[in-house]
Amino acid sequence: MGLEIKFIERKVHPVMYVIVPLAAFSLAFLCGGILMSWAGVNPIAGYGAFISGIIGSHVKFADTLVRTTSFLLIAVGLAFALRARVFNIGAEGQYIMGAIVGTWVALILQEHLPPALTITISLIMAIIVGGLWAGFAGYLKATLGINEVVLTVIMNWLAFKLLQWLLRGPLKNPLSEMWPMSPPVKAKIPVILPGTRLHLGFILAILIAIGGYFLMFKTNYGFKLRVVGVNPNAAKYAGYDVKKIIISSMVLSGGLAGLAGAIEILAVYHFLYEGISIGLGYTSIIVALVGKLHPLAIIPSALMFGALYNGVVYLQSALGVSYTLSKAMEGMIYLFVLISEAFLKYRIAIVRR
């Protein structure tokens, strides 16, 4: 006879989905304060800089919304794949591919077409290529049973290596000398708040999240996708084309990640460089999970993580906190949030065998 630990799913009041993440954040900030004290930084000054980086001015708050845009687009796409029980870990690579294609198409067309048309075509091509990049992994999973986690991680690495090669070859700016970057993109997504970087892509991301809600919960396709995620065998018995749904969920997921990458180039940076890949795709998985894979709930989740990201960045620059410490604090917050999600959904029981 021995002891066995079991995780038993439980019913949770909707209010707890707000209280528990807030408690996790509070505990993470407490531990972050201890880390800052250990590193010789005043925690009060540190968190003062953290909050200032989020809402210290209208410019900083606008930057928070800019970062929210990428998280929102990628996380809504991931929600569709995860709802179909397809673990798309490749949003980072799909984001990179969207950034590459968006930049390349814009550089080709910007000398011949009006900016609005150039931007439109660039975004559409980024969606197509991001969708195809993810759809390839979805196709191999659906038809050959290849593990999508391993495959998408490999494709992330491949996308980054392709980015490195292009920035040192076909897409390199001749004037950048030793710095690997593309020529400047002249066609720019319009700014909606003068004096800031807040752009029209933020409004587009909100509309896509709302549209994602209707697609997921108000259409026949969304119902089938959710059934496939809950019970693939039941879906097959009901006559649903499970393979088609798996592939389409990945295409949709990759398309939105590719769109996020192109928007980042055309609205924020206006040139392609290696640092465009900063882990947004991986963090967006947490954003989607905290948002319960619900497109509307992902909106506040993306805002929360956008604020967290900008606050940590400003903390690093304002107080001279090392990059490793700031990233450790950021990662610790992610960890506390994920652990809290597990304890919220399940209760631990120790039983005798």
C-alpha cells in the first residue's frame, strides 16, 4: 500500500478567475521585491518605475497598447489551435515569417503602389505565409501523426535561421554596413494617437478578437472545432472531418501570428532586424491560457501581459537593473500565473492505493 497524488477537476466560481490571477501577481511581485533587494535595488523605487513604464504618461500607456496588439493577435490565433487540441508552439516562427514576408512585399511594392494598397497586400501576404507555415505542421500531424510540438519548435529555429540569412543576403540594407537589417519600409500603418506609436493595428486586433469570438462560439465551424478538442473520437463518429479541422485551426493560428509580425514591421519598427524575435510567440501561449482560450477574455489578458512587458523594460532602463534580473522577474510572474491556473482548475488529493 502506498500514497498517490491525484489532481481532481473542480467547479470554480467565475469571480475566482479574476481573484486567483491577481493573487498570483501579488505573490510574484512580493518575490520580485525580494530579488530586487538582493540585487541592491530599492523595491519601492523599482515598482514605482515599473508602474511608470505602464501608465506614467500617455506615451507610455500607448506603448503598452502597442505591445498588447501583438499578444492579442497571436493569442487569439493560438486559442483556435489549442481549442482543437493542437499544441502550436510555433507562433514565434510564424510571427517571424509574417515579418519577413510583410517587409519583403512592402519593399517591392512601395515604389509602385500607394501606401494603403502596399500595406493591404503586405498584410494579406503575411497572413497567407504565416498560415501556410503553420498549416504544414498541422497537415503532418493530421495525416502522419507527427508530434506538432516537436515539429513547430524545429520550424521556429528554421524561421529564425532564414531571417538571419536574409538579413545578411537578399534583404540586407547596403547602407547598414555590418548591422544585419533590411532597407527602411516607407509604407506605414497610420498612427491613431498623435505623438505616440499607437497605430491602427490595435483597433484591427480588437476587431479580430471580437470576430474570433463569433467564429468560435456562434458558427458551425467553431462548434465542430470545440468538439474535436474535447473528444476527437466523438467528432469522427458524428461525421466531422477531424483532419480538416486540425489543419484549418493551425492555418488560422499561423495566419494571425504572421499578421502580428507584419504589423510590427509596418507600424512600429519600419525595418526588419534580428531582434524582431523576442519571445512574443512563447509568451502568447500563456496569454491565451490565462484568457481561458476565449477570444474576448484574451483581450484583458493581452493587456495585462502587455503592461507587464513594458513595465519590466522600463524598470530595466530607469534603474539600471540588469537584463537577466528583469527577465527573471518577468519569468517568475509567468510561472506564478501558470501555477495559479493549475490550482484554480484542480484540487490536490492524496489517496491510499
